[in-house]
Amino acid sequence: MTRMLAFVAALLMTAISVSSACVASNIAPLQFTIEPSGNDERLQLHFKRADTRGTSSWSNSYRPGELSGLDAISLRAPGARPVRFWIAREAGRIDCAGNGGNARAIGTCSVAADPRFLQFLRANGIGNPTQEQTYGMIAIDVRRDLVTGLKAASYPTPSIDKLIELSAVGVTPAYIRELATHGYRPRSLQELVEFRAMNITPQFIASFSRAGYANLAPGDLVQLKAMDITPEFIAGFERIGYRNLPVDTLVQLKAMNVTPEFVRAVQKGDTLPSPDRLVQIRAVSQGIRNR
């Protein structure tokens, strides 16, 4: 089970890496590079801020028209010339200037918070962001409607970092409402992050309810999703006589690649081995194979 939890934690860290990368405490110049993205006309925009405490970065691809002020024709022409563009979002604006040509560019950027967004954060008890947090909110595209959606669902007031984290994994008011409509509400903001990071949807939850696993704890749902356990996986064991297996047991069986076919191969007579015995047999067989 410890390995299972570590696996889930690793997935969550991957999902929120953009958010955590944007909240380093030291202030350093924000640099940008632009280069072609794949075989289409999109451009890959990469921001980086490096200092003695580490490097924060954010990268995404854009159509030229999505970068306000960018002269795409000039950027793609041979030679070098000045390049300017900006990204404006609810949380603020990033203004960039540099030099480029041949569909590539390099330069530096300034970051400015939107005064109206700052006032909104204060009015909702969230407080004032640092410059790095402002950069993070712009990069992740934190929006007012997420704050109001959390409040409408009676969640605690998020910190700025938690607001960035929620936005980074894609929590939206629609997602919160959809879960609630189907009778499910993660108990904390962190559980809400985990649900969205693992893409736990009402449809996913309902599929297990139909399989006889209603009212599962949030942690159980996260484990099932992380191990890619499906109602079909459960049904396979039910067909050979294993019914109402606990979630922890299902996780152990899936982690050890114990399948109904494996059970049939090791079964002696009409007696079904216990799930613990199946795990032991699989572990021994894998150990022998790896020698």
C-alpha cells in the first residue's frame, strides 16, 4: 500500500508541476524563447526564470494570433528584427520584447498584476500575491469564477498557492457542480486537486456504483483510478467466485498483475485461493522469473 500511495503522489506531483514551478520565492528576470512547434503553424513559447534557488518555467504552444501584438509574418521572415507581444489574462499581463526571425525569438518580459483582480482577491479574503505568485496565476490562468465556484460549494477560502494548484490541474466551477449534481463532494481542497488530477469524473464514480461499489471514500476512488482498475476488472473476478472484494485487495491484485486467468492456472480443485495467497504465489513466481 505504501508503494501505491507513493505512485499516486508521483502522479499528482506531475500534474501540478507547472503550478509549483511558478512559485519560487526569488525574483529574477523573466526570459522567453519562441520556436516552431511541430509541423503546423503553431509556435512554442517558453518562459524561464533562473536564479540561485532554482529555475521556474512555463511552456505552451500558441497560434500566432493568440499572442497579442505579435507580427507573425515578420517573425517568420529571414534575418533579425524586434519582436513584441503580450499575454493578458484576468490575473494580469505579461509584456515581452526581444529579437527574432526565422520563426524564432528570444527576449525578456515584465509581469504586472491586474489591479481589479488584486482587489477581488482581497475582497474574498485571499490576500495579496507576490510577484512570483502573480506570474503563476497568469501562467496557469487563474480566474475569478473558480473563487466564486469554491465559495458556492462551501469550500474553505484557498490560499493563492492552492488557487494556482487547483487551476493547474483543471478544476473549474463546472467540474465542482458536476460532482455535486451526482452527489459527490471531495471533503477538502486537496482532495479536489487529487480528484481532478486523476480525472475522476461523475461517470467514473457511477460506473463503480453500478458494479456494487457505491459511496466509495475519496481515497479509494483515487487508488482505483491510479491503478486503472475498472468495473470490468472487478467483474472478471466475480465471475470466478470472488465477490465484494475490498478496494485494498483489488489494488493489491492489480499491482501484482493477478488476473482471473492466473487464478485458474494456480487453482487446485474447486477451492479458490484467498486473495492474499494469490498475491504470495504471484510474488514468488515473479521472483523465480527474475533470477
